[in-house]
Amino acid sequence: MDGSPPANATAPRRQSPLPSIRLPVPGAPSSSLAVYKARFKAAFVGADPRICAAFWLFGLINNVLYVIILSAALDLVGPTLPKAIVLLADVVPSFLTKLIAPYFVHLIPYRMRILILVALSFTGMQLVAWPDSLPVRLFGVVLASVSSGLGELSFLSMTHYYGAFAVPFWSSGTGGAGLIGAGLYVFATSWIGFSVGGSLMVFGLLPTIMLIAFFGILPLAPLRGGNGYEPLRDGDEIIDPDLEGDGATSGLLASSGCPASGHTFPAVNVSYSAGEKTFAGQVDVAWRGFRANFRRTRRLFLPYMLPLLLVYIAEYTINLGVAPTLLFPLASMPFKNYRDAYPMYNTIYQTGVFISRSSTPFFRVHGLYLPALLQVANLVLLVLHSQYNFLPSIWIVFIVVFWEGLLGGLVYVNTFAEITDNTPEDEREFSLGATTVSDSGGICVAGFISLWLEMYLCRWQVDRGRDYCRQT
């Protein structure tokens, strides 16, 4: 939203604190880095640094354990089991939490939720770190995943008490979590030489930073109904700050991803007239709303949802099903052990994702299918290399994996930017929320594909005398 009311508006709308600044015309003298720097500085004039810092830390810590667990997948299950087991244990509980919890989580005060998140994350990471039993380790992953899902819906619901700057800084934190999480694991286990269990135990202390951010940095007056921060409006209706359940419901059913505009988007707004407050009337309104949203979803599928789905299927299949088999003789790799290659691939991938997700102020892609198909081509290339070993050096594989990360982040961020630009205002909120189903669905599909694909590729290599995938 640009903060300016439409010409035919009949109700006053709150002006956004973010200034509206025109982009320079491509190729004009004003198309310079200085213009973008000025635009960035102007956009954040008036931001409360406490809110910005707190929500950036919330986004970082809530997502960083997810990335660390995926980076540790090889160490957790060993070389003989598919790493997609860890992916599914790390994704499915979080996804289910985000589907179910919005219907009751508003009954739990935010202060109590923070304590629950930290307890779940800490306990889960200790179960992942120390037991030798794989089922116990996976149960620890499940606890950490539930914490991540509950954290996402809680922090996103909290953003409407803190104005327009909360969500952008939450989004920035989640983007940094990928790079920092993967880098921390490589640094601790491959460069310094800490044990896997010791590293994961220490990382399990990271959620305590949430306590510092919530109780020590974040202004808590808005959550108690204090003055100073105007809650975001849901359409033309102000969300009552005293009704925390509204925030949990409106911000989360629609926001498993972070849209480019930096706001949360409710899935659908339904208002009842006086004659529709009976049970039958409400059922009829709900059914009409469902049919309208289903038609909107069908219109979104081909231009936006399908390319995003393809990208996520391809890149997570690469990361979980193919990357563990992209190995060379140890003497020709810059590692001491074979297991070091897997977290390094993840770090390089996350670097590409971080760069491309930050690119929209400088570079936009309007055709989403080309990068999506290029990502599928990456998958085909790396599967063929895993089988026929035709790439001469691991450094070439590093370049391909970095390119994979660039394409994945590029499609993700430009999908939501295109929806923001091209979707009618009265459908934009639902469209942004509905499209996020593609990334969650793509990860789940890739997880099930990878369960089979990694084992198939590893057997193929072993049958032909290359047993690197069975070594650590």
C-alpha cells in the first residue's frame, strides 16, 4: 500500500509513515545508486530503533535453528539414510502448527508464548544434540519445528501493534537467518572443529536472545493497550489493540511468507449485515466467500503460484536429494572430511538466496517462468552429474549451487512484488497470502522426492565404484 487513498474512497484511511517515492525512469540520469540510497534512508525516517532491532532479532532467531538443523542433516542421520527425513521433520510440524494454532493461540498471552517458544527450542536442540537414538533426535527436530511455527504466527500477529516498520525488519531477520545459520554450522564444525553435539548444544541457547529482545528491547506498552503506536488497519476497520486474538488470526493464516511490500495480509475479510447474523446466514456468507476466493486462487495459479512451486520443488530437491551425492575424491576437495561438503553447499546456496532476496530495489524480474525453468535445468544438470560425473571440479559445482540460490530467491521476492504491482487492491491481501502456499507445498513435495532420489543416486554411484556418499 502506498499510503494514498484511492480517488473514489468514501472512508478515511490512515496515512502510512513510509513516504511514497517515485522510482527513477530506467536509463535516466537519476537512475543511480545515490537515488536508491536516498530512497532507502527516506523510507525509514521515524522508525523506532527498538522496534526495528527487536523484530529483526525475532525473525533471525525464530528461523536460524531451522537452517542449522538442515545444515546438520547429514550428521544427524548418517550417510546411509536420506537427509529428507530431517527436512520433513523440520517442516511438517511447523506447517501443521501454522494451520491449527491460530484458532486457539490468542488465548495465550504473548509473554507466556515467548517462554514456551524458548523452552521448546532449547529442549528440542538438546534432544537433537546429545542422544544417539535417531527417533529421539527427530523428536527434538519436531519440537524445534513446532516452536518455529508458533513463533512465526505469534510474531507476525504482534506486528500490527507496532506500525509499518515491524514486518520489514522481521522479514530482514528471516533472510539473514539463512546465511548466518548455515555459516555458523560450517564455522563451528568444519573450521573450528567443534563436535556436532557440542555445536548443536550451544546453538540451542540462541533462543534466549528472544527473551532479551522481548523483555529488554521491545516497547511493551502497545501490547498493553498503551499509546504511541497506531495499530495497522484491516481494510477500513481499525483492529482493536485489546483484542490480541484478532492479530493472531488476521496476520497468520495468510502469512507463511513475507510479501515484498512489508505488510501482513489477511486471507479474507468477511462482514455480516444485520440479516446475516443467524447461523444459516453466516454459513451462506462463508460459502460465498470461499467460492470467491477459490476463483481468485485459480487466477493466481498460472502467473504466480506455479513458477514459485516449481522453483521450490527444484531447489529443495537439489539441496536434500542431490547435494549429498555431489562429491569428489577427498584430495580434490577443500575439506578434511567428506561430510564437510554438505554444510558448505548449504552455506553457498543461502548466500545466493540472501543476495537475490535483497535485490528488488535495484533489479526486478517480471517474467517468472524463465528463472523457474532455469532452476529445473539446474536440477537436471546436477542429477546427471551425480550419475555420470562429468563436471571436472567441485568449484564448478559451487558456482552452480550459488546460481541455484540466486534463482530461488529471485523468483520468491519477485513473485510477491509482481502480485503487489498487478493485483487489484481489493484482492491484493488475499492474493499475497494464498500464493505463499506454493513455497510450503514445494518444500513438502521436494522432501518426499528426495527420500527416494538420494538413495537412488547413492546406489548408482556405489555400483560404479564411487562410494564417496557412504563415507564421512
